[in-house]
Amino acid sequence: MENQFGVTGFIFNNDHQWEKFGEGIRRKILGYEKNIMLVAVEFKKDAAANIHKHPHTQISHIVRGSFEVTINDEKRIMKAGDVFLVLPNLDHGVTALEESMLVDVFTPYREDFV
């Protein structure tokens, strides 16, 4: 089901296409409405989402692989099953240490992604 903000209701993975999101990175926006967005992101080894910030709260679940995660100059190695939370306007980024995938949840939704 689609509303003015995007896809809601029952959402099937195969109904959505991957899109390139940088060198060695692709993403798939699965569902969103004005208050929340769910995005799957796959990384090739050594691909990076460079340090950036945005006004959204973000929580990310690492589905497979591992990353070096940076939040406000603090770096940690995180692996499948781990989660990190980024508050609005904090510098953050990730580098994939192997072929990896994470799922991001943003609130509110990322208008710049659609």
C-alpha cells in the first residue's frame, strides 16, 4: 500500500529494487512513512559511508559481516548481531571489513533518500 510518504502495510523484499549508493554500496528502501524509514544497505569489502551527519535519529543493525564504526571520533569494530545508535547531528560513518550488510532505521524518514 502506498501513501503520500511511501510504502506502508505489508512490504515484500522482492517488490523493491537495489540502487547504487556510492562505490561498493547499494541500498534498498523497504518502507517508510513520515516518522520512520527502514533501509537495507549492502557493502563490498572496504566500501565506506564516509563521516557525515544528518538531523535524523538512526539505529543500525548489522545483519552480516563486520564494520569499523565511527561515532564522534570514537571507533569500534562491530559484527553481525551488533547494533549502533546515532543521535541527530552526530558525526558518524562505517567501513566494511568484509562483504557486509546492515539495516538502518531513521526517524523521521530521510526525505533526501526518496
